[in-house]
Amino acid sequence: MTAAPKEVVVWADGGARGNPGPAGYGAVVATPDDQVLAEEAKGIGWATNNVAEYHGVIAGLRRAKELGARRVRVRADSLLVVNQQKGLWKVKNPALRPLSEETARLARSFDRVTWEHVPRARNRHADSLANQAMDNQGWVERPEPGPGTPGAQGPTPASNSVPAERVPDPEQLRLS
């Protein structure tokens, strides 16, 4: 039996076709020398890219915890998620707050978590899993708009009742 790794790398990605649109995530947990320990991919219904990106990171951190890791290097191509978790950017979008808080709570359960933004080209494995998840979930119906909400912004039952995020305003992308 192999001992649980003390240090792992979580590669995470998420996407939505249409933003918002049919969404999914992929996460890969690997050793620092790239031996894959676990993979996860799941369609999450109708959501935005940023919601899907957070779901990928959360899934990767949960799997790392299950594997007994104590130190984690999270590599993701979402500059928004990485910089929000580093504390460099504020979480201005109310729909992202619960996801950001869950991510931070999971991160605190490790001895150390480091956050690294990587180019999409370096994140191919997680990206491929996210695309497979979107493909495999099948047709996702666009939800009806809620009262007073322009366009369809609410979640579908397949999204585990996580609120979909609205298209971010330019202020969300600026350093705080």
C-alpha cells in the first residue's frame, strides 16, 4: 500500500458555453512529479465560467483532502479565482461569495495552500475534463429569468442550487 502524499498539485478548470450557459468543471490531483492520483469532472447545469472555475477548485481541494494531502499547490487558469483566493482581488459578485468562502474554508484545512495562475495551455488535462463534463451532461435548458432579473441568471436543479453569476462588471477585474 502506498503512503498518502503529503504534497499534491491540484489542476482545476471550469467553463460555460455561452457564459452563462451549460457549464462543467474538471480537476486533477497529482504528485509534484505529475503522477495523477485522482480526476474529477462534472456538469453543473446552467452557470457562468467563474462559477464553474470555483467548482473545479473546490472539487480538487476536496479530493486532495480525501487523499490525505497536507500541502497543496492549486494551479488554475482563472486569474479571478486565483487572485481572489490570494486576497489580491475582492469578491464583489454576491453569487461568488459562497463559493469563495467554501474554497477558503477548504484551503484552511491544509497546512499550506499556494495559488498559481497558469496559462490555459498548461492546464490541458483539467480543461479536457471540464469539456467532457459539459459534453456528457447533455442538454441543459436555459432557466427562466427571476422576478426583476434581466435575462436568465438563476440556477437549474442540476447546478446544486448554486446561484449563477451575472456577467462581471469591469470593476470586478481590477485590483482592489
